Amino acid sequence: MAEAEIFAALGDATRLHLAQRLRDGPASLVRLTEGMGMSRQAVAKHLNVMQAAGLAACERQGRESLWRLQPEALQLARSQLDALSAAWDVRLEALRRHVEREH
């Protein structure tokens, strides 16, 4: 399931931070590494995990590679969360009605 890979990728604090940084638009590996406290190679490994999950894509522009978020993957994860939330809303409403009938 693609959603599981997306959630697994975002479950890592470093990758979640990278996703948040990419919300502002495409960025180079050099820019993404700034302030991370880790090597470019380590950041690249995290970006590759995000790419494998469909969360990020890399595009060459001249000598640089620019990384960007893939909104389709985020939408897929969002729809999964929305479905889960809707199911819980139904269950919680049924519980509320049951409790009110008992009292």
C-alpha cells in the first residue's frame, strides 16, 4: 500500500523536517543540508527514501538538483487520514448516542 510507505517516510523526524522545508518550494541538497547538523550524504539518503515513497522528486537544473514535494502523495495520505477520521466520527457518534440512552 503506497500510503504505508508515505507514512513510514514521514514517521522519521528528519524526513518530516525536510518535507516541511520543501513546502516553501523546491530546494537544492546544499540548501536543505544547511542547519540540519548532518552531512549532505545523510540528507540525500533521507531524500531518497522520500523519493521512493513518492513524497519527493528530484530534477536537474544545470549543475544543481532541485528537490520538491509531490503533492499527489500528500493528497493520498490525506485522503487515508480523512477516511480514518470519518470512520471514527461515526463510531464516536454511535457511542455518544448509546451513553445518552443509558443515562
